[in-house]
Amino acid sequence: MADAVLAVTVPLVSVNLPAYQQLDLARRSVASICAQSYRNLEITLLDDGRSDEYKAFVETLGDGRVHYQSNPERLGAMKNMFQAIAAGSGAYSIAFHEDDILGRHFVAAAVSILERHPDCGFVAAELLEFKDEPSEEQLSLAADPRAYDLIPSGADFVRAVCRGRNPMFGSVVYRRSALPREPMPHEEFGPLVDRPFLLTILRTWAAAIIRQPLVWYRHHPGDERHGGMRAPHILRLFDTYRSTLPVPLNTDDREAFGEYAGYWLPKLYTLLPEEHRPPMGGFLLRAWREGLYDPFRGHARKRIAWAVLTGTRPTLA
């Protein structure tokens, strides 16, 4: 009876995990989801490897909220992630990485914001990486109902990103009615398609970013997550950022975008797979010609200039 009342009085949230050959880590992630203070959840593992081990794991949990779904064919990480965003039947949904950990009150905090702001299309948390398991005290941090920033538009989102906010795709809680109907151009952006997707929502909805450390992202050594990234994907992303800002750029926007591009264009270049990495000078020259990069602005200009002259890969923190 209590469960029936709960289903009526609080919205159902679909928590979907794109899964692929990381069951040991997924166990911890699922445990953090099942431990949420917000209880009205449906939890689905979307297995991209058709693994009997994932299915058996779900069966052993004995929790009727947790379900297993096997993809008929391999989708790949990003397409499985986008499938997870729309999966389930809840009023809100989250596609959560199977190797990350939710603080106990994150879903409650996100739903509270979405319920208080009917024009808010999604709520995100910022990057908080971990190598060592967060403590019980850290995971139990109470959510401050005031510790978030409303983002009214796509331009405000780009401004926030340029000024150092780093909303993580794997933490986004979506209002289902705000999800775009049109397919996302994966070919144009490759693994960088997440930010353009959020900007698509922000054409007609607002958003919010939680300032507290309520979601924990496992540190990934190496560059394997960027294996599908190509130089045109990077340039297309920065062109999308710039075109989202009002034209002509005011002084503040020009300064912030220039500083951001001055660091992140070279940084993303260093993450390109070596076999798909064009000469850095040509890459940055193209970005300069397209108005996306100013070689006289930004981080580590001397190191970048030396790398261009010597044909080496710059070291950027």
C-alpha cells in the first residue's frame, strides 16, 4: 500500500546504466543507486555485450526496481548512452555511467529542482573525479536546496562552460518531456556530441547545475574514451559554442571564449588518436581562420608555439 501511495505522490525516475564488460564496477554503481534517499526509481542495465553475467547479477539482487535489458546488436558507448537517456517510463531519466558513484541524495536534489522549476529541462552535477573510493561521510552529504545555479539559455550555458563550470553528461537528470525528438548528429561531433545535445534542449528549456559534490566520477587513465574523436569534431564543437553566443560577441563573451578556446582546443588536440592527429600548426591555423582560436590568448602559448614549430605534442595540464 505504501509503495502505491509513493508512486502517486512522487514522480518515477528512470535510472539507466549503459553497460559493457565492467560488471565489477557496475556492482558498486548499482549499489549507490539502490541506496538513494529518493526511492521511487526504476533501474535498468542496458547491456551492450549480451552478457549472462549482468543478467545473473540483476537476478541475484532481489530488488524489483532493477531490470536487465540486452541490446540486440552492439551500439557502441555513445549510442548506448543516448539510448539510456530515453529508456524507461519515468517522468525524469538519467543515463548514469556504470563505473561511477552517486551520492545518497543526488536524485532527490535533482528532482526537487525539476519540480520547483517547471521550465527546467535538465539538472547536472559538476565533475568530481576519484581514484580512491569516496567515504561514507562524503557519499552521505546532505543536499543544500540552495546550492545550484539556474541556466536560462544556451548562451548562458556556454558562458558557464567558458568560465570553468564542467557539467558532466553522465550526471544529467532529464525531464522526459524536454528530450529532443530529432536524432543527434553523431557523425558531426563524434564522442563530443554530449554538449551539443544539451544545447539542443536549451533552445526551449532552462537548466540547472548543482554546485555540491553529489556525484563521483571514476578517474580514467589514458585517452581511450577519445578513440573516436577526430579534428573536425573538435572544430565543429567550438563553432557550435561560438554560434550559440549572441552576435556580435560582447567584450566579456569574447574574452571568456578566447581564454577557453586557448586552452581546450590544444588540449583536445592532444587527446586525438595519434593516427588521426593532423599537424598541430595546420589544425590551429584552421581554427584561427574560422574565428575559433587566437594564438595570442590562452593557456601555455609558448609551449603550444614550440610544439607547432617542432612538430611535437605539447604537454598541457
